[in-house]
Amino acid sequence: MARSRSISGSGICKYLNPAYYLRRPRRLALLFFLFASVSMVVWDRINLSREHEVEVIKLTEEVLRLEQMLEELKGVGDGKTLMTQKDVPENPVDIERRQKVKEAMIHAWSSYEKYAWGKDELQPRTKDGTDSFGGLGATMIDSLDTLYIMGLDEQFQKAREWVATSLDFDKDYDASMFETTIRVVGGLLSTYDLSGDKIFLEKAKDIADRLLPAWNTPTGIPYNIINLRSGSAHNPSWAAGGDSILADSGTEQLEFIALSQRTGDPKYQQKVEKVITELNKNFPADGLLPIYINPDNGNPSYSTTTFGAMGDSFYEYLLKVWVQGNKTSEVKLYREMWEKSMKGLLSLIKKSTPSSFTYIQEKNGNSFSDKMDELACFAPGMLALGASGYGPDEEKKFLSLAEELAWTCYNFYQSTPTKLAGENYYFSAGEDMSVGTSWNILRPETVESLFYLWRLTGNKTYQEWGWNIFQAFEKNSRIESGYVGLKDVNTGAKDNKMQSFFLAETLKYLYLLFSPSSVISLDEWVFNTEAHPLKIVARNNDQRKPTITLRQRKFGGVIKG
């Protein structure tokens, strides 16, 4: 037995001696093959183990993320849904610029709070307030959704308390239908859609009910001025022949349709849609209407046709009601009318010399005027928003036109010493553009279009242009007690008013210009002409009250959508 062990051990040892294999090449090759095979198997198992560990880690992280989302959802009130953004790293420059705009809003709001609380607008240089709109708290209401979107919770809650306890519409005041609708009704409805707080819906219904008698005309085309207490309505004394103004009569549809959807009461929608039905009866082939319309017979008066003051938002709302209605057959008429109007807009397009700036002329009868309002700088954004409803060739054409017009509007700013735009511009052969009315009242239209073009094209050039405009406001309009307009963009002389739309529109669009595209997504929200976002809801014939998906803030007030 002992001998047997000795012989066996000697036999094994010879296989461990390298000389054994050197004399036997075939066995050496076999050994290498076996070694390589075993190594590959072991290495494969190690890699599989590592991959498994990685997958386990990923699954664990996903479980934790879903658990966190579930906890957040548990904290949301009845009927609310939390919308979260994909974890896409943000550009640090965008974050920094967004914060700068937020700081500007804080400065504007704190100045209003300190010197003009409850008043319609702040007069920063005299450090007091003025009731430009009859004491309806215009800046307060115009700022609500901006405060909410930016996550300024303390300021928002204080403003909300004022709305709940101090906002009173029972006033012997002749209010502008247009301004009251876009600022007050729109601001309250937007804040309701964002927050879900019913106090805002109740207040919106209150003021809308006070405006309704203005539509009691033979055609349903409203008078543009109404007394909030008596309901007595009329048109401005300066309007041609007592006519109604096109923009003032055709810029209530978004707000009043939304109010019917939120309340389930069809009367608001019926009033504003009758206006469109009436205007469509004799709607011209080029879709262009003059700025004055007779409310008794619906006929247009001989007057200016423009995409600037008193015409602008009528065309904007034809498109946006189509968007608001989720682009369904129920709102097809609005899209058809808008496309007719865009054919008419093409007939007003002209290029300057020598720099080929594209601009929109005004028209009076068969005469054309080489004048363009800064107000008309909403048009590039409108065209970009509506381009996707066309076929490929038309879409490309209108998007290209939007980009050309945006370049012109940006140069309204760049062409002045202060880098802020005047109120309107004139174009002359060989001289390009020159400022006409030279004040700047903190208007938003150009940054509005830059916002749409950035969202819809992804071209960061529009962010750079917007940032340059913001810096010009900071340099020329910011003072210790708020923001002011300029009496003259050439000299920089300051006025004494912080317009409510500076907080509602200008700063909001600049903030969103540097925010992720999911923040107030254009797929889910539509902005009224005062930049108040309203939730997109599909239309239906039975006017049943829809379910409105509300937003919960995730961080810094950024609303996910």
C-alpha cells in the first residue's frame, strides 16, 4: 500500500515538471488550450457577476425613485397629479440666467409690495401706486401665476390672501372689456389651473358675470367698455363712429371658453363664440379685417388693417382657441379662419433695404404704410406655434418667416443706444428702420416670440437674444424701487410706471426661456395674450365639466408638464 502511494505521487509530479511538456509539444499545446478555456470561463463569470451587481444597483435606485414618487403623490390633494421631468442635466448657464430673472421678479414684486400694495400699478420713481384699472389689483392678479411658477411661495400666499379678503369687483367703474378679460379673468383662471385653489375660480366667475352684458348687442359683437356695477356698456368715445375695436372684441374667447369648461356653465362660451360666428359670415378671402367693426350690423368700417395695436390679438386667438380645443374638429373653424388670415399676412410682408429686414406693413384701403409696431412682434411666435398645423412645405415657409420677423424684432432693440425697442418703427428705402414713437414701456412681445422659437426649434440663439434684452432692461429700467419704462429709448429718460404686464409677461417669458421645455409644456398649456397659461382641454358638445390635471411643484417652483 505504501509503495502504491509512492508510485502514484511520482506519476503526478512528472506532469508538473515543465521539461515533460517541452519534450512533448502536442501536450504543451493542449495545456495552453485548457488554460485559456478555463481563464475565459472564469473571466466571463466575473463579468456576469459585475453586470448583475450593476443591474441590481439600477433596480434598487429605480425602486427608491418610484417609492419617492409614490410618497409625493400621496401628498398631493384630491384630483391632482404630480408630473415629473426626465432627469436631463440642465445647462449651468440656463440655471444661472433663470435665477437672475427670478431675482428681477423678486425686486419688482417686493417694490410693488412695499410702495403700492393693492393698487393696480406701481409708480417707482414717486414710490406710490396708481389705480390705472379702477382698483382691481391689476399687478397683484397679473403676477399670481408668475409667482407660482417661480416658486415664490411666501409672496404667492400673501397675494392669495389679498384676493380672498380684499378683491372686490363691485365698483362704479367703466372697465375695458379687453384689459379686464386678459389680465383679471385670465390671471385668475390661470392661477386656478396651476394651484387648484377654488377661490381663484370663484373670483373669475364674479368678474366675468359683470362683463357679460357687454355682449348684448344686435350682432353679439360686444361693446368694449362696461360699468362693473350697473352693467351699462358702450364703446370708447374716440372709436370711429362708436364702433367696436377688432382686438377688443375678439380677444375674450380663450378666457370665457375656459371658464365654461371649468364651471360647466355654457353661457360664457356661447357669448364669445357668437362673435366669431358673426365675423365669419363675411370673412374676407385674405382673412384681414380692419380695426373697427360695427356692433349693430357686424360690418367692418373703413380703417387700418394691422397686426399691431387694436388688431393683433384677434389673429392670435383664432390660432390659440384651436390649440386650446386640442386641435379637434370642434375648433376647426378657428384654424381655417386663421389660415386665411395668414394668407393675408403674406400680402403685407416686405423687406427693407439695404439689410433685408422682413417686416409687416399696415394697410388702409389699397394704401400700404411701411410702419410696424413692436406689438406686432408677437407674430413670429404665433407663426411658429401655428406652423406645425400645415403640410411640410407650408410649415417650412411659415417657420422661416417667423425666424426672419424675429430677427427684425430683435434689431428693434439692437438699433437703439439703450438696446431697448421703441413703440414702433418706420422703414425707408435705403435706410432700413428708424424709431417712430420712441418710448419703451417694458413690453413683452419680442421675448414672447423668442420663447416660442426656442421651444419649437431648440435654437439657442433665441436664448442669447433674450438674455441681451434682459440685460438692457436691467441696465436702463431697473431702479432702487422697481422697474420703469423709458420716455425715449435714444436718451434713456425714464418714466414713472411699472406696467403690470412686465411681471405677467416679460419676466415670465424670460424665465421660461431659460427653463426646461417641460416647464409649462406647450403640449399641455396655451398662453393667453397676457401670458397667463390655461390648461388645454378637448372640446365637447355637452359642456360637461372636464377633469383638469393640476400641477404640483417639484423644485424651485418649476411646474412639470
